[in-house]
Amino acid sequence: MRLISALTTVLFSLSVFAHDMQMTQPLVDMVGSQPIVLAPNWKVGDEADYSINMGFIKGSMHSFIREEVYEGLWFQQDMDLGIAGKQKVEILIDKNSGEILQLLVNGEKKEIPDGGNQEVIEMEEAQVTVPAGTFDCVYVKIRDTKENKDSEAWINPSEIPVMGLLKQVAPGPFGEVVVELTGYDKK
């Protein structure tokens, strides 16, 4: 169950971008105030790169641990969605509790949405192949009880730095939103 919250920041960042673009409102409620599981081995410089496919909009995302401060760790995601534009998401995470302390989108402070509408409906060991390779993982299916829509994630936080996300498939207004790991560096 703790693995689920490891992917919340990735989903949240995508949802903030989509919300600002008025494209995928259902993703906005995906996360919120749920704590993030901080792997004890998170280090400044850990990074993961992803491809993003939103149907006719394709792009990339670079996620990394930017710095450690007294309050916690700054996690950053830089997204480039081509014709839909670019976005920088910065999240300060309490290093003891995993709570999101602060959220900035393109330098502007944002309120953290409530993520209380999520329920895990399936979780099992799996294997997934993404552009970065083939990995053993945990497969998780999450239902947004408010919207009655399902999202899927394949996670391996012990091997993949930052959030451990290998692949994510979520509903969007123009079809599925697919995020896949293309590369990573663990310090």
C-alpha cells in the first residue's frame, strides 16, 4: 500500500499541467495531501526521464531531486509537451513524514489538491517493459471514486530513483495518458 503514494507526485505534476491547460481535470484529484513514500536512499542528483503520450500531444518529463534543505527535499519535474508548452513543477517534501509542504508551478505557489477520492482496487507483482528496459515491479490499479475512472501504475521504488515509476496509464479527455520511463540515474 505504501508503494502507491510513491507515484503521487508524478501524477500530481501531470495533473497540474493538464489542469492549467484545461485538458485533464480528472487527473487533478489523483493526488493531493497524501504523503509520499520517501525511499531512504533518495539523494540529490537522483533523476528519471519519461516519455509522455496524451494522444496527439507527445512530450517528455525530467524528474529529479534538486536539493536538500532543513525542511526536506526539493523534488522537481520539468515537462515539455511540445505544442502544449513547458512546465516546471517544484515540490518540497518533508523528509521525515513524506508530506508535501509546498508546491510551485512555474514559480507560482499552488494549493495542494485533496487526494482522498482514491482507492486501490488491484495490486500484484508484475513485470513491465518500457523504453528503459524490462523490470520486475508492483502493478497497481487505482480507482477515482468521485469520477469512477481507473488509472494503472507499474512501480519499482527500490531500483528506479525518485518516485520509482516505470509506467503510468490514466484517463484523459482525448484518450489515455501514458507515461513511460526512458532512462534514469541513481546517485
